[in-house]
Amino acid sequence: MNVLNNKLLLASPLIAMLVLTVFVLTLYPSATMKPVSMPVAIVNLDEGAALPNGSELKAGEQLAGQMKQASEADAGGEPSPVKWVSLESAELAKSGLDNREYYAALIIPADFSAKQVSLRSPEPSQPELEVLVNQGMNATAAGMITGTVNGMIGQMNGAIGAGLVQELEAGGVMLKPSQAAIVAAPIKAQIVNVNETGPSAARGNAPISLFQPIWMASIAAAAIGTLAAGKAGRTVASRSGNLTNKLMQAGVGAVAAVLSGYLVTWLADRFLELGVPSVADMGLFISLAIFAFYLMISAVLSWTGIRGIVLFVLLLFFGAPLLSLPPEFMNGFYRDFVHAWLPMRFMVDGLRELFFFGDGFEWNASTAALVWIGTGGLIVLLLSALKPERASSVTEKTTAAG
């Protein structure tokens, strides 16, 4: 037989090109990431102060305006990487950080203007800003926000320092060495990481690190369950018998999910040393995630056959790069039509809350989404017991019954 008569061999160049294209597309979000409109809270508590000439200085209000203008200028006509959100109190900002609403918060203290006025005196007091960086929300975003805020404050320092030097020189004021050092960098930023990732959580990437083994375990369990249920279904002559098989398939999946969930949690804590805050809570959440994914994958395979597993393998390759990035780093298509529909992102979000935000297992957006995914998967799985049977399957059942 001529090897060129083999259609699969002739199609291999096209298959290779298709595989290459798929894998390049999975790299696109990471290669082209560009932060846009990352929400950062700004709280202006400055009470203002009187200048020697009798006018009032509102340095906090000026700084807030300058920070917003600086971000717009840096954008060069494109969407700004930072979206400033004005809040009335530091408590609101901290609450927003804990609720994962902001990547950072800039707090201007009440004595900001008063200390700016003191820069013109022989005994200056350096104004300070507090920058709270929400490290647990995303390690990549935390580093980017820290650099961005430092850069903006550096620009502000240059402009304010130059103005102060001109003002003092015009008044014939001789600067002391200590005074000159402060005038050179008038504003000091105190950066504090909140919801810290800690040294043991894979530098904030522990939720992403656990995604792949959890997803692959779900695929493997669902594939085995589908093959076993399909084999058993060939010997069942009634739809009620098929329905019973599907229920048993779901029940076995629940047992596998609980065992796998607590095993991967124990391994993450003892073997990988990821600093699991609560083995009980995390084991329960991961068990829920595996069971939800098991039901979803089983539901699809019950209608498509084992060939449908390709879809979930592709989701693995497309999902992994996206799950490590904040949504604000992605272009519109990947953010709205790929990332938004990834079922595993709810698991990663839930793991972030457990690892870094002090939340135990509770009913929240991540838990609710996984419950709905599992419920939908169970319904579709059970409905597959009612699908029309092929003639060959009916013949096999009749033969087995006889």
C-alpha cells in the first residue's frame, strides 16, 4: 500500500499548522498584555493650611488632580493604565481592598498641606502619603501599581521641589543641608502591602499553580466515569436504568472529588509548602470545584462521546495564561469573550480569597458560580439518559438481554 494514500498522513501538514496556530493564540494575551483602567482608590483627608502670605494651600486637592492628570498624560491619548476612584474615608478604601474592588489605595493625610507649608520654614516636616497595595489580588498587578505610583510621585516631587527652590531663592532664604534634602524630594510615599501573599504561597501564584492538577484530575475522573457509564449502558434496556447509571456516575464523582480535594490540599500544604491557611476550608472548596468540573465535563462527554475531551484540554491551554493576568491587562476580546466564560476562573478567584484575604469556606460569588456550574452539569448529564439510542446500541442491548 502506497503511504501517500493515507489521508491522515496527507492531512498532517494542515494538522501541524492548526496545532501551531492554537498554541500561538494561547500566548497572545501574555505577549500583548497592556494594563487599562485599573481601579485605584484615592482618599483626600487633607485639611489645608495657611501660607505666610495669607492665602490657603490645599495641597491634597492639588495632588489628587495632578495624579489624575499625570496618568492621562502618560496614556498619550490611549486609555489610562490607572482609573482613579475618589473615596471619602480610609475605611472605605480598606474595605474596598478587602472586597477586591481596588488594586491599591492612595491616602492623603489630614496634615499634608501643613507639612508642605513647613517646607518653607527652618524646621521642615516632610509630607507623607500612604499607598496601600492590594498584593493578594494579583501579584503582577501589585508590582505594576507600585512602579506606576512611585513614578507619578517622582514626577510630582520634581515639579514641587523645583517650585520650592525658586520660591525660597526669590525670598533670599538660605537652605540648611537637612532642609535641602527634604526640598529635593518633598513628598515621601510609604508603601504598604495589604492582603499579602507571603513568602510561601509561590509568590502569590499558588492559586494558578493548583489549577492544572485540579483541572486534569477533573478531566481524568470524568473521562473514566463516562467510559464506565457507557459500557454499563449497553446492557441496560430501559431509560430508567440509564438514569440510575447516570446518578451512580455522579455519586462516584462526588466521592472522587472529596478524596482528590483533600489530597491536593494536603500535598499543597505539606509537600509544596504553599502555606495553606486552613486545610479543612480549602479542602472543602477544592472538592466543590472538582465535583463541579467533573459534572460539567461528564455532561458534555455524555452527549459528544469521549472525543469531546479535546475541548477541555484546549481550555487548559487557553485558560492557564489568562488566569494569571488581571482582566485589565487583556484586550477586549480575550477579556469579554474568553476570560469571562472560563469556568476555572471561579476556582482561582476562590483560592485567592482563601489564601490571601482571610476568608474561610463561605457562600460567595466564587462558591455560587461553582454550584451553578455543577447543577447545570448534573441536569445535562441526567438528560443524556433520555437521548435517542443508535440502532447498533439497541441491537447490542437486545442481544445482551437474550
